[in-house]
Amino acid sequence: MTPSSQTVAPYGSWTSPITAADLAASGHPVDSGCFVGDQVWWSELRPTENGRIAIRRLDDDGRVIDVLPAPWNARTRVHEYGGGAWTVTDDATLVFTEFSNQRLYRLDGAAGGTPKPLTPIPSAPASVRFADLTVVGADVWCVRESHTDGKVVRDICVVPLDGSAADDATEIRPIVGGSDFLAYPRLSPDGARLAWIAWDHPQMPWDGTELRVLTLSSGRVDVLIGGPEESVLQPEWDGDMALHAISDRSGWWNLYRVPLSGEPVPLCPMDADFGGPLWQLGAAWHAALDDGTLLTARTVGTDTLAVLDPGIGKLHDIALEGISSVVIGDVAGRRVLLRCGGARVPSGLRVLDLDTGALTDIRLGVDDLPDAAYLPEARSLTFEGPDREVHAIVYAPANVDYRAPDGELPPYIAFVHGGPTAHVAPAMNPVYAYFTSRGIGVIDVNYGGSSGFGREYRGRLRGQWGIVDVEDTVAAVRGLAAAGLADPDRLAIEGGSAGGWTVLSALTTSDVFACGVSYYGVAELVEFVKETHDFESRYIDGLIGPLPEAADLYTRRAPVGNVDGLSCPVLLLQGLSDPIVPPSQAERFREALLRKGIPHAYLAYEGEAHGFRKLETIVSAREAEMSFYGQVLGFRTPGIPQLELWRP
């Protein structure tokens, strides 16, 4: 459409074919996949089925069918973020953790029927959990998490596949424990040794971990590499006497060959991250190929897939047009499963043929792709922050049917990712298109503390949470405005979880933003560290400082105590079953808003936890957010129900 035929209308008031219902109904994020004979099986979030995780495959006619039918839900609560909740045996038997009770089950993929339990009913609901599942012969090797009287104990254990442990817990064999956290149980090819990653409070897995090896016959445990200042990830056996593993001892997560005796050898040292933060168990950044080479994914802001020859340390990059984010999955010969996407390529599960370079869609994360005419371009930009660079991705308003009046600058939303140890890459994100197609720009900020730029950049947030993340986000939006790309008077900020903390911190300590939206954000720290789950209960030690030494900082940094510095409206959205950021966080901040007389809205959703999964919740939250922006930033978007704001 030519500019002369476009409708002239203010930013924010454009009509878009991308609705909140589209985001929920056609969106079904696809996660891990594996080859099962000639088939590909994968896990998929189903918002239209009460947010369950289904295991699915394609039939002979290319239609998607369920391997694991509703209402079964293959999701583990180990660390609350889960990971490795399902696996498949050589004879197509599905083994999975059922979310409702956290027991292990098996389902014969050929015969179908009802899943059969492999573990007993726990003494308290969901008190024994299993993750990082691997089938070895007639057993499942996994990480077990046991909750008893407020204490959490983890170990690596072996569960028989024959179901004998379903009525007799003594049939489950404990193998090794001795640390607060364990991940990546890997049995050597000869079955003589077990390798795994271990760490203890107050470390997080991106701070410091150890690669340990247990000799099963003697019980001897050796620490090969790692420690409090070295993050080691994803050990995989290279024969019986060495492993390939990731370490950030150089300042970047690089690949090493680690012998059982002797020093680790870097395979291809470079300033790039061949790993990432271990939020979910089982995450993979490298995989062995049949010819002895390694398939790798490395990150410097965006991802690059490559084949590494470990013998000579040479990388051969694989060109994947339009792809900026890659997660390595299962390997079968010269075929590799990838979960990948980019700014113009929808995220989904694909098969890469390493010989031909062909990339074939298996299952995309959305059913109905938005028309490209309503999708924004992604621009990776760098802004000058306080004595440092700030990386961000900018999505300008885009709608083929509309243009703004001459001279009008668009409103922008600064998206702040959660974690905070995480990062964002250019993506075809329907949520961003929901806003940009209505005339609202989006800037996604990789503030100091984000991963994907090396350990030094990741460490910028140490002791500085609520300062560096706020300063960098403010620097990015001010840079946009200074470049004449955004209206400085119509800047908003949105984030979830740790990103919600940054939202509330920015609103209470700066005057840059006209409003903010917090999805299940942290608002207070003293009670938070008592109420949150075990995995992150000491995360704040590194982000702020340890207790009791840093008690004063906990109070001074918390947004709930700084509401006197707040003068703009706030929207709070919260799941009432959230075990990570409990509802009390949002409720405390709301009480402070009421006392100060700040216009706001608080929407709480029954049955939702950390990350909204149900169709009706997703629709309600996004429409409320759009209405909120319109009321504060001065526009009315057609077709969006009016959110009722509390006003004094």
C-alpha cells in the first residue's frame, strides 16, 4: 500500500488484525523434541487446554496428534522451572513427570491406553519430584527433589521402568547427593562412572558449579573442574575417559575437553558464549555427531550454529537465513532437531539436514502466522549508558494500512526481560506485533547483567540489582528519544518477574516513564526471600548482598519502600498460585499505591502461576495492558475493552 492510500491516524489508535485472542488461541510454544524411529515427538504448551504440556507427533498424513492425551500434563516442578520432564525409550515408550502429582509415569507409544505410574504416591501432594530424565537400559536416571517439613533435598536416583517402585519406594535407588543442586546426570558409555554438575547455596548455576564424577564400583567422587567463580555446564562423555563440557573460566562460556586426569583443554577459545543460564534442567548447547565433530550454538547477542572439529579447533558456521535464536535438540545421524526462530522467522521446531543445509518445519509455535505487512522490523542497537554500552533491539510501529500524522513521534514500551540472568534476541514475537501494529513501538533491552555477552557483562548486576538494570533501561529509551525515534513524554515500561522488579524500581526512582506494567514482579525483598522457592532463595545474595549484612540495602532498594518517588499509574498482573513470586508481592505494592493515592489497577488470576498459560488469562492481561496504555498515553485503540483504573 502506498503512503497516499494509507489512513492517517495517531499512533496507538491504529486498527490491527492481530488480537489478544490470536496470541492465545493460535499460540502454542513448542519446546523440546526427539526422534522416535522415523517420527519426531515434541512437547507443546496448550493454552486452550488449561495450559497443559502435551506430548505430540505427526501422523502419516502430516496431521498433529497427541501422544499424551488430555488432561495429562508432562511438566515437572523441580526448581519450579522444570526441564527434562519427559523422554522416550528405544521401543517408543513415553516416560514423563505428571504435573498434578509429580509422579513418574510410562505410556506405551504403540499401544496407547492409560499411563502407568513408576513412582509411589508421595506422603504429601507433589512433595517428590523428578526431572532431567534419561533412560538407560531398564531404568530411568534422573534428578529427584524431595520436600519434607519445609526442607528440600535433591539427589540423582534410578527408577525401574517395570513399575516395581510404584508401590515400593525402596525400589528407587539413590545414587549420589551431597549438594544443594544437581544437574545433567550422565552415565559413561561403559557404565562405570556417572558425571554430573553440582552447586550449593548461595551460588546460582551461572555463578559457580563443579563437574563431578562418581566411580560406581568404589563410590569415589572426583571434582574435575569448577568452583565458586567458574560456571560449568552440560558435561557429555567423549569415550570412557574424558568429557566435553562448557566452562566460563576464560570469561566466556567455551567448550573444553576434560580428561578424568589432567588439565582441561579448550577446544575453540573465543569471545562468545557456547552456553547460557541454566534455568531449566537438560538445556543443551552442543551435541556429538557421528563423525566425531560437535554441533554447537554460540551467542554474542544473537545465536550462531556451527560444527566444531575438536581435533583442530576449527569452527564451520552453518548459515540459517533469518535465524537469530537456536536451541539444539536431538540428533539422528546427519539430522538435527532445532528450536529456532528470528525477527521474520516464527519460532518453532525444525529438522536441519547437515548434508544439504535444508531446514524443514516440524511444528511452529503459532498456527496462524501474522501477515508480514503487520510485522515490525528488528534493529539491534547499542546505546551509551553510564560508563558502558547497553544492547537493545528496537521494533518500530508497523501497519501497512496506517501512518501517523506528520511530525508525530510514537509512544514506546521498554520490555525488560526476566531472570534477570537471561537475554533476548531479535524475534517474531506476536506480543510485540500486537503493540507495533497498533502504532506503539517496542524496545527490548539487554541491560547489564544479561547473558550472551560474557561473564563480565553478566556480572555487572552483582550487588547492583535495581540500579544497573534501571540505569541501562533508562539510557536505552532516552537514546531512542534523543535520536528522534520516540516521544519522550510517552514512554512506558513492562516486565515480568525480575523484569517486574526493574519496572517498579524504574518507576519509583526515575521520572522517565509515563506508566508501567508489572507481571508478577518482585516488589519487596525481606519477605520475598522467605516466601520464594528454594532454587532462587539465595539468588538475592549475589544481586543485592547476603543477609543479615545487607538488610539495610534490602529495605532501601525495594520498590515498595520507595513509592514516595512514584507519580505515574501502574498496572499489576498476578497469578494467585505463583510459587516463585507469591501474590503477596503485588498485594504489598498495591497497598502502597492506595496509601499514596496513585492511579492503578490490580488483576489477579486464579489457577495461574509464574507465567500465564490459560487462554482467557492471556487475553484478559494483554487487553488490559493495551487499554491501560491508551488511557495514560492519550489514545483509544478500537476493539479493546476499557480497563477500570482505581483513582483517588
